[in-house]
Amino acid sequence: MDTNESLIGQAPPEEKQYSYLNLGPTHPATHGIFQNVLKMDGEKIVDAEPTIGYIHRAFEKLAERRPYAQITPITDRLNYCSAPINNIGWHMTVEKLLGTEIPKRVQYLRVIIMELARITDHLICNAVIGVDTGALTGFVYMFQQRELVYEIYEEICGARLTTNIGRIGGFERDFSPKAWAKIHQFLKEFPVILKEFENLLKRNRIFMDRTIAVGGITAERALSYSFSGPNLRAAGVDYDVRVADPYSSYEDFDFIIPIGSNGDVYDRFMVRQEEMWQSLSIIKQAIDKLPDGPYHAKVPEFYLPPKEEVYNNMEALIYHFKIVMGETDIPKGEVYHCVEGGNGELGFYLISDGGRTPFRLQFRRPCFIYYQAYPEMIKGSMLSDAILTMSSMNVIAGELDA
Amino acid sequence: MEASAQEKIINSLKQKYEGDILHIETPYGFLTITLKKEKITEIIRYLYDNPDTKFQYLTSLGGVHFPDLNQIAVVYQLHNLVSNQRLRLKTYLPVDNPVTDTLTSVFPAANWMERETYDFYGVNFKGHPDLRRILNVDEMIIFPMRKEYPLEDQTREDKNDSMFGR
Amino acid sequence: MERTENISKSPVGMAEKPDGYEGAGFFATSLEKVVGMARKNSIWPLPFATSCCGIEFMATMGAHYDLARFGSERLSFSPRQADLLMVMGTIAKKMGPVLRQVYEQMAEPRWVLSVGACASSGGIFDTYSVLQGIDRIIPVDVYVPGCPPRPEQIIDGIIKIQHLVENESLRRRDSAEYKAMLNKYGIE
């Protein structure tokens, strides 16, 4: 009809109307608190502008106020899905500053706990990827497995999620027989459920269609954005802090680093899945080769003496007082220590001026650094793919904002 | 990192930028070089491209406030993933005018890290595409990580400041 | 076969009947009691999960500590369709206006549950960027302390909310006292 044609003739082709969609700070599936304003052309995303800081709790300033042992609860709340890794990383940083020698048994026990924490972190991430593609059952099953790990943590340190595990120098007590029983039970039950979960999604037609070639990033771009952890390994770069700078006796264990090829959501899912299997193997090796020995290092200035000595021995009483009040002598210096967290290279840059609190403590948070690449990764994709990319990057708000 | 590898890095840096090096030390075995702030982006670009050093991964970028020296230091940590060498570069900026060049032309990862340093310390990165606050509220006028500002919100009335630790 | 046997042996639980007059084919009680009973067993929460307490909430919603058996089967992420605003985690000052907006969008009757030390009072983060308790900006009904609280504690908080919901007068939301309280917060 000529009216329609005249309308078509009038529409200017260059002036496209974009709509702005606010993927606001509160959104379902509880990924975390950060905002993305998406410039959309219909259903395709043209540009994105992230805003973070909605849960900025000033960790670095808070750390300048607290003595070294009191900073551990703060590190819990960085990547709260795998809190033990942060705690032990901080303890290792202080031990590096003090130059203490950690007994082998402590190192092996720490490896067991860190690998359990890594499993829980990857469980949440993979379960959430499943939820975002519609597979809600996997989430419920995986959270049930997290309960088993919570019980192990409770036996060791008393807390479920924000564990504040261990002390500077080791652990406050050796693992009880009940804890070992629970760990063995976990090692027996978990692989079965993990296999079920994997079979649900690994070769699932819908899952593969939704995740392959979605939210990809090349290895060069990933390196230039300082990616680390499973996201970088999915892009094809085999950088793992446990292998590059081994800490806490990781060089004694035999494990492979899974890498992907495209860096898309499917690769990240599979890399995390395979890392969970590798973590299980590391835990088994650590239990088999566990040496005997003390469960803490000789750091009398930082490690609380046992209560019987505190009540009977003057020296122990003085040490106890000094440690609790934070009046111990700390060497001056600057040290950087990094561990392989659930998301990548979690680094602690500590400058000490000899006082009871750090002079400067900077957390090198992997989430904060690789989330910058998110707008680039979702350009040109659909809205549902953007949600999937965000959940596959495992952005934890506590680590993003600190 | 062994001493010979560190020597190689120092030598290749001294080849071109001898005049900019202020201090070299290795606390806890980590090579730390203090530089003048003028050519920092150029130096990092040189370290990126030079086949002897090839530091092509930016680990972290942060600021430190030294109130007694009246200076703000910007600390860059680089990493060569292939040969597994790490390097720390420090530049000191005066507190009343902390201006330095941006690193976003060499590493896109420096974008948010510089915004965070600006947010916390007020360091102005010349040439940054979008230098504004990232973690704190946009209306904040102070730079809270500087040592003169307190940790707590001074207008709260329900916490007792006479308790231990404050 | 064992499972079905167990199910048929266990008694089916039913909600408690309120006081009233009963006869052949009728049951007379006050409207408040019936409405209270209906409301308390079908609270639809809005999980406003910001940080670590959010993960404990996910564990509470999971199969082990099932929150759905209290009637909260449907989590609503839209404030317009929610009854209970569960604030879990630290609320920073940047997030305050967002929380306020979400609360204002909820329709009466609405309840607020503040889960965790950070939401109740700022928690361990006594810093310049953290709001020292959400009751500075919205009225709160029940506080659940803990860092993070165990799922049993969160369920205890939900049960206390259920007591409040059951015993609330139908006219409370129109009363002058309630309106004065909202005015104190600046909410219309």
C-alpha cells in the first residue's frame, strides 16, 4: 500500500533508537550486587556500563586498624564461597614476613582444606550456571554436598561459611577422628553425585547450545585484562599459581591443569568441573602421604600457647597477653604472596612498619580485575547470554568490592 | 627468582633508563625497583616489548600513602608468565599534586585498578579514558585511604568510641 | 517400597485450627484469625541477598534446611509480589537508596527480616562506607543476629515473623501509630 511505502521512505536509517536496560544491583539468582546498564538494540546488546561498589566495606582501611591475627576474619569475607583459601593465604603472607618454617604436616593439612574450599567454590559456580540455563535440580543437589563440607569445617574450626580457619603458624588443634571420618565419608559419597551432576549437563543438547560460543574471550585479550584462574585457563593459558609458584607443598602432589580452547561458557564449566576432580585427587594424595609431626610452627610471638601452660607458666602468660593485645614485635618489610583462589591469583601485598597493625595491606582480588572485560565479552550477544556469561565468570561481590 | 635472572632484568633496564632508576632492592627475594615517575609508562612499555624481560602481565597496581614523607607511592607489580619472573616498580608522587601517566595503553587491565587508586588516594592518571570513583559513592569529596581520614563514620551515634581498638 | 511405607506411617501435619465455634457444616471464628493463619503459612519472601549471609540463605532454601515447608516456596524477586523483605548481608551506603526503593515498592502488608550482624547493626564493618544497620532507613520487624547466622537461626527468625503475621490486627496498617512510624522514616 502506498501509505506503508511512504512511511518506509521517511524512516532515516542511521538514527537508531537504542533502549537502555538496567540490570540493576538487585537481580535474581543472587549473583551478587553490581549493576550493569545495557544499551540494547532490540534483544542484542550494543554496549554495557558496569557500576560496582554496592558492597564496598573498606577492607583495606579496616586492615590498617587491626592486628595481624584479627585480619583473618576480614579475609573470610573476600571470596566467601571459599573462605579457607583466603584465610590460609593471609596466614602464609604473615609467615613469609616473619620468615617462619612451617612443618610438613601443617602444609598437607592446609592443602586438604584449601582443596575442599576450591571444590565448594566451583560447586556453586557450576550449579549457578546450571540454574541460569534452566537446570534448577543441579543447584539443589550441589548445595546438599556443600552441607557435607560445612560439617567438615565445623569439626575443624567451628564455623560453616566464614571459617577463620587455622592460625598464623598452623592450626589450633589437630584434626579430630570425627573430622577424618567425615572427610573420608565425603571422599566416598561426593564423586558419585558429582558424576551425576556432570552427566546431567555435560552432553546435554540444550546446555551445549546455550553455552558453546557464548561469552568467549581469546587468550591474548584475557592476558591483557590480567585474567587468572579458571577463566584464564578456559581461554587456553595454563597459568596456575599452585604450579608456577608452589606454596604449602603443592609441588609434592601430582595433578593436571585443565585448559579450554575457546574461553566460552562451556569451557569454563568444563574447566571447573575437571578442577573439582583434580582437587579430589589431590585430597586423596595428601591423606595418603600425610606425615606425622606438630600441627603448628614454633612462632611463640604469634601462636597462642596451650591453656595449661598459660595458667602455670609465667612466660606463656606473658606471650598470651602480648599476642591477644597485639603487642608482638613484627619485622619491618614488604612482602607479596599469592595463592590460587577459587577465581584466580589472590594476592596479599603487605607493608609492615613494625607496628601492631599493617601499614598497608592491599588485596589483589582476581574478580575485580577480570570483571573489567565483561562489557567486551557481551558486546553483540543476547540478553540471556549476558546473564550466562556473568554467572560463568563467578563474580563474587565480596571480592569485587572489598 | 635467582640472582642472575634479576641481574639480567636490571641490566636490560639500565641499558636505556639508567637515569630513572632511584633505588633497587630485593625484599624477601622480590626484585623491587624505585623509579622516577616521569617516564613510567614508557619504561613499562619497554619492559613489555624487550625480549629479555617481556613482562606482559600486570599483577596489581595500587597506592600507598606515606604521611611522614608527604608522598603517595604507586606500586606496579608485573609478571612474566613464560619465565616466571616477577617485578615490582614503585614511583613516588607528592601528596599535594599526585599526577602520573596512565598505564591503560599498555595493559587494559589497568583501567579499573587506576580508578581504584584514584578513588582511594586521589592519584590523577593523565590520559585515563574514564577516571572517576569506582567503589565509593560518587558524591564523596575526600580520598578515604589516606592516613589522615578516620576509618569510622564520625556521624554515627550508636557505637561507643571508648571501646578498645578505636 | 520402603519409602512409601514410611510416608503412609507418618501422620500428616496440618495447621492449627484457631479458636471458634463449630457445628455441623460450619466453623465460626473471627476474620482476623483466619486471615492471620492464611497469611502466616504463605509468606512469599524477597531475598535481598548481598553477601555471605546470602550463601547461608541459599543453604536454608536448599534441601537440607528446607524453607519451603514454611510456605515460602515461591521466592519473589519482584517487590510488588512479595510479603517479606529478607535483607541478608552488608548494606553499604551506596546500596541504601536501592534498598529503600525496593521497600517502598512493596505493597502492604509487608514485613522486614534483617538477617545477619551487618544488616542489623553494621556488624564487624564499622567503617565509613557501610550503613550501620538497615533500621536507619527502613522499619524492621525481626532481627536475626549472627555472622553468618546458621540456617536454624534464619528459620527461627522466619518463625518469629510468622508469630507477628498471625497475631497482627487487620487494621494495624491503617492505624495512626503505624503511619507515625512510617513518617519517622520519611516513607509515605
